[in-house]
Amino acid sequence: MTPRTPAPRSRRERPAKPALTYEGIVATAVRLMEAEGLQRVTMRRLAQELDTGPASLYVYVAGTAELHAAILEERLGAVDLSPAAGVGDDWSGRLVRLLGSYMSVLFEHPSLARSALVARPAGPNYLALVEAVLALLHEGGVPEGQAAWGVDVLLQMATADAAEHASRGQVPDAEAEHGAAMAALSGASAERHPRIAALGDDLFSGAPDQRFDWAFHAVINGIAATPRPAR
């Protein structure tokens, strides 16, 4: 018997695709990042995942940079903002814990940490983070003008630190290179580099969390103590 050719299937019989929405696009982009990494989250790859054309996505997202910013905005919802609502005299310690939570979110996705150096989210999660930092600076009596500039410094510092550590974790020879740098400093000539030699091993002393806390407290204290220049 001659096999029969299957009857063509009407498009009306196929399940309808869900309508595109901004929220659905971002949720799919986040899933893609978690599965394949941020570098794979492009407009073309996302359109393929959503079974549509890239042009359809531009109605909701201007491009890959805005898409990555939207992913960052979504992930910022995981930042623990509770230190800003706490009570007690140690407002600066609570601010450091808040910034640490922000960095932990970036640590979960190394590529997102690097993207955060240039991504500019503008959604409610980002605004809540900025508000929480400003609230703690206000609680500490930091003048308004210094707080206005200081919030940017603190978030940039936290982002850069997260990106540096995330990048180091993805470089195969990172530990060896770090060890070589430490050896070079430890073996510096007292004649040619007297200040390095004088400090010696103290250049590497302290646990990472101690150095983290100290660095942020130093910057916070500097913001509080440094007036803005006159216009």
C-alpha cells in the first residue's frame, strides 16, 4: 500500500503562544541567564526561546544593554533591606550588612556582577536599594549633600568589588597570579622600596571579611567627614 500523506494541520489547531509581556520577557531572560550565563542572553537568543522574532522584543526592550539592566533589576529584589529598618546606634554596621547583601546577589552570577558596572536599572528594586542606603546615611547624621554623592560611591565600590572577585573566580591562573604578586611585595628590596618592606606581611594581614568591613567603614566615615566642594 502506498502510505498516505498526512493531512496538513491547520494553524488554528496549534496551541496559541502566550502573549508577549515585559514581565514574561524578563522572567525568561533570567531563566536563560541562570541556565546559560548572561553572555548568552541576547535579543536573538531570547526571541528563539520565546518562539518569536527579535523585532517583536524591541517593542518592550530597547536592546541587550537594557535587557541586562532589567535582569539586574529583577535580581535586586533578593537584596536584604532589613538593616535599613533596624534600630540601634550601629547605623554604619547595618549599612555595611546591607551592602554585603547586595554584593552577595551579584556573587551568585559572576557575569551579572561585571554587567552591573555599566547596567543602569531604574525599577522599584533599585529605587528601594538606593532609598535604604540613603536612609542609613541620614540616620547617621551624614549631611544631605554628602549623602547624595556618597550613595553612588558606596554602590560603585560594592559593585566593583563583586565584579573583581567574580572575575578572579573565572580565571584559571588567578590564584597563582595573586600568589606571585604577594611574593613580589614580600620580597621587595628595603633599599628601593622602603615603605613596602617596612609593612611587610601586614600588607596581606586580616581575614577577607575584616578587610571588607574596614574598607566600607573607611569610605562611610570619609563620606560623613568630607564636605562637598562649593559650586
